[in-house]
Amino acid sequence: MSKELQLQASNPMMGVIDPREARMVIRRGEYAGHTANVAPDYVQCNLCILPRDDALEFSAFCQSNPKPCPVVGMGAPGDPALQGLGDIDIRTDVPCYRVFRNGELVDEPIDILDLWNSDLVAFVLGCSFSFEAPLLDEGIALQHVEHDTVVPMYRTSIACTPAGKFVCDMVVSMRPLSPADAIRAVQITSRFPGVHGAPVHIGLPEQIGIEDIMKPDFGDPPVMDEGQLPVFWACGVTPQVAVEQAKPSLCITHKPGSMLITDKKNIELAAF
């Protein structure tokens, strides 16, 4: 059996292009991995679920930090649906969740049916996976897609604007690119401000507080070819770091790389 066929046999999301099909696989509990290049034409989202009392301050944090926290949608208190984004049940439609209590990670379940209550508010935030399809369409190779790994993500020294108890430094995702591809990637991703937009930094990771590019804080180590530059985008894992410091009684997020796939087209978030 070829390597590609082996991957298809082990990964039920390989080649899935319809967001509804992807969500059904996830909802049935048949997949708990990353969603890079799954339904690539559709918006994927980061997730942050908080009690109602914390939702206002978190909303203010997102509004003050639109690069790492671009809000795509927000649920009503106690409502697991997300109007306008598809037939979504936020309790089951993310491949893997992370549960924080008082800022401490306590669990990584594949659904949150037993945790959901009428006080919880769901925020979904734009994800850089949504600008990857346009990059790939332009012939720009992405190593984490080629190797079927999770994009590397790093804590940085770039300060976010505080909002009440929510205060932290930015998390970034990184894609190694040739200098020519890096220039083109800036042009392409700047058209997608709703999913992080243009890079926040290129090259010299130590200037933004990253000590070892081969040791990401989230995701998998990168494969860096000779002559490539590390290109860094603001990342929607940033709220998870804010939660660690704010220490709300309960917060539920996605596992980094395992995103909510919506019915909204990437092109709908483009700015031309």
C-alpha cells in the first residue's frame, strides 16, 4: 500500500472537502486530530467558551486585539448553536477540546456534552488555516500540510492590549518560506484581516522572545530547509494563554490545531 493510501486509511478526514461531512465525522467521535487542509475552502475557527460573567471582558479583549483574536461569531448564553455559520453543535463539533479550571488545564475531551450549561457563552475566532488555501493555490508550499503535522505555535514577548483580567503576550504560528514566497504570502494574507491578516514578524525569532524555533510551545516542530525564513502570524491560541493568567472558574477551548470547521467560505472574509 502506498504512503498516501495508508494515510487515507488511518485518517478519515483525508480528502474531505465538505464542511458538513467533516463535522459529522467529528460529531460521531471518529476523529480527534488536526484540521489543516480539511474542507480548505471554508473558514475554520478557534474556540473559547466562558461563563457569562467573564464574556464581556473577554469580548473587550478580542476587540482590543483583532490580529490574534478576530471574532467570527458568538453564541447566545446557553445556546450551543452558532447562527450563520452552519448546522453546528459547539458541544460536539470540535475534534478535541481543552478544559481549564481556574487557569489550569484539567482535561482534553472529544466532546463537552457533560460540561455544557445555560450560563456558557461560545466565541469563535478566525484561524490562519483559512488563508492557507489561497497560499496553496498560489503554489506556496506549507511544510505542515505536506508532512500532515500541526503547525508550530510559539509564545512571544509581543504584548496584547489588556482588558480587565484578560492580559497576556501574543501567541504566533510559523510557516517556513523562501524569501520570495514570504513576500507573496504577505500580499496574500493581508487580504484576510478576519483570519489574522498579514504576518506580525519575519525572521529573527529571538526579537519576539522565541529562544528555540525547533521547540514550539504548541503543535509540532517545523522542518526548516536551507534558505527559508520563519514567517510568523498572530495566532488564535492567544486566548488560551490569556485564560491561564485570568483564571476564570471554567474555560473550554479547542486543542491547538483541532479547529471548528464552519460553512462560511474563506472568500467571505477577504478584503480586496
